Amino acid sequence: MKQADTETKKSRWADLGPRLLSAMVLLPLTALLLYLGDVWFAALVGLVFAGVYREWEIMLGVGKLAKYGYVLVGFIALSAIAFPVSGIVGVSIIIITAIIFAILTHVFAKLSLSLLLWRIAGLVYFGAVIIAILSIRTNISLGIVAGVFLATSVWMTDTGAFFAGRYIGGAKLSPDISPSKTWSGALGGLIVGALSGSLVWLIAVPSAWWIGLLLAGVLSLSGQLGDLLESAIKRRFKIKDSSDLIPGHGGLLDRLDSLTLASLVLFIIGFLNSGELEHITIGFLIW
């Protein structure tokens, strides 16, 4: 019995090493390009979300990428690269063009309406996420702060949930959607994410501390909801991971599911407070 318990504990932490190694590679690169901003950061976002959308297409095709899927992947990459030149309008035009291409492809190839709707949903969603992330970074100094605050709140939530869920365990959060997630992990993730984001806020943002704590909590919850949403979609298409690209995490879509929804929430809050699409970061950080 003791040997069985030991083996169970070992398997519970088996992916910790790959997760740490992946973080050691990915975080410094992301931080550098976030700091550089402009076309460099846009290129990173374009490359990453082209990879994300490629995994989305493979998921829709249940393991294979259609020829025209590569064209749609290219549209996603191009939309991000266009942002530094033409802003939200340029991204929107390219995404709309991609949707038209997808519709025409489905008409001529006589593909299912359900597949077309999922494809359009992916293009709209990831296009909106690209707009949100790049809009957050447009202000030179505050953009870096907002990016760090967002990433810290979301990724420290993942870390807190990982350790709390593995160490404490307990009741499942949503066994039908994601059997491995627990209520203890969700609560631990919320606490760690909110406190970590608040620390960034206290150091770098002039607004009141309680606003930072509240916003970090909102982003933490948004990230967890994004994770559950992606898990539900993967279960719909009967796959476990979007790919095996990132050791310990699965694919890009698996790693960024939390960040995508949280970035949209940050964008919406920033817009509602500032009332201007050009001042998303100021609207989010300055109260």
C-alpha cells in the first residue's frame, strides 16, 4: 500500500520538471519582446497566435490540418503584424478577409456548416485577443506594467492552482469538463494570482492598492474560466491536449487559454474606464 501511495505521489508531480524548464525558456523571451514592444512584440504575438490557430484548426479537423487551414493561419499572423501600422482597423480588415475566405472555401468544398461556425468563432476570438494584447502594449511605459500585471496575475494563478490542487486535492471543480481540476486548486490559484498581481500593482501603479487587488482577482478568475472553456471545447472534439509542443503543458492553446480570456477582460475594463480604444492601458491602470 505504501509503495502504491509513493507511486501515486510521484505521478502527481511528474510534469513539474518539464513545466519549470518550459517556463525558464518562455518567460525571459516574452519579457524581452514585451520590453522592446512595437513590431518586435507584434511579431511575437503573430507567431504565437498563428501557432495557436494552427492547433485550433487541427482540433477542428480532429488531428489533421486542411490545405486552406494554412492560409487562415497566415491571416492570423498577418493581422498581428499589421497592428503597429494600421491598428485595430487593420487587424479587423484582415480577420474579416479571413472569414470571407473561410466561407467561400466551405461553399465550394461543400463542407459542413458546423465546421464553418467553429472556424469563424476561432478567427473572431483570436483576432479579438490579438487586438486586446497589442492594445495593452501601445503605451510605452504603462504598457509594460500592464503586460507584467496581466501575465503575473494569470500565470501565478496557474502556479497556485497547480500546487494547491496537487498538494491538497479534494473535491473536483468540474469533473465532466476537466477531471484534474479541484476546488482547492481554484481557490489556491485565485489567492496566489490576486496577491502576486497586487504586488506588481503596489510597486508600479499609482492607483489605490485595493483596486489592484480587485482587478488581479478578476483577471485570475477570468483566466481560470478561460482554462475551463478550452477544456470544454477539447472535450467536445475528444482530444486531451491541443498538441505536445510545450513539455508539461501540451500545446500553445493549452498554455495560453487562461491569458486569452483575461486579456479580453483587461481590454474591456480599460475601454469602459477610459472610453477610448487608444487608451486601454491608461483606462485599466489609472483610476
